Amino acid sequence: MGKSVMYYDDLTKFIYLKFLHPNDLPPDLLNIGWLDSEHVFPTDKIDPLVLPVIKKMVFNERSLHMTRGYYFCPFCTISHPIENHPVPASIELGGQEKSLGSGTIIIQGKTHAYAFPNLLYHYISDHKYKPPHVFIDDVLSYY
Ligand SMILES: [Zn+2]
């Protein structure tokens, strides 16, 4: 815990879990946002329209379940308000709450298909992670 179990460079080919879904994933899925505490990641301000779209994707797009538990953010610890144990980051949309850290979102963008952890939302909002331009462009033209 406190350490992510996997790291992939942005825009490399997504292969994790592929053996479980050999036929129903886009053939050229690219990794986005597989960060850990041992690799420096790019940070910057990004278009404020990006986060609301990613939130919508986390709630509405295809999600592969990754583990039985949660991956916790490798950069911060969010503690339960009463009991003293770490809890996953979460987001809320229209009164629905979703825990981040157990799902991989699959989207087919305009230029590429991408696989990203749903923690991507938290990485951008809380840790200023800046994904590659091509991904941001595809997100902004998605809906
Ligand atoms: Zn965090």
C-alpha cells in the first residue's frame, strides 16, 4: 500500500488484462495515467473542461474491473473520517458516489483508444497530472 503495483508510460500499448479480454478490446489500446511514486510525471494546468468529461467517462463508459480491492493513490493518503484507516479517493456525480482505484476505463477517442485507471480523475484534480495533448484533445471531443 502507498505504492502502486504498476507503472506504464503514457501512450504505450495497454496489455494488462488483455488476456482476459482477447477479442472485445480495441486492438491498439494506449496507456494513460498509470502513475506511481517512483516515476516523475508531467504536471501543469489543463483545460478546465477536461475534468468534467473524465468524470462523466468514469461513470458512464466501459470499465474493466481490475482487482478485488482498491489501489490507493500513491501520492496521498485519504483517511476515513471516523475510523483511522485509509479509504480510496472518490467522486460524486448527480448524487451518485464512486470510489476510484478499482477500475480501468476504456474509451475509443477520435485518434486513439485509451485505457486509464479511474484514479486518473484524482491524479489530475489533486496532483496536477497533465496527460499528453493527444489524449486531452480526444477527451474534449468525446461527447
Ligand atoms: Zn492522491
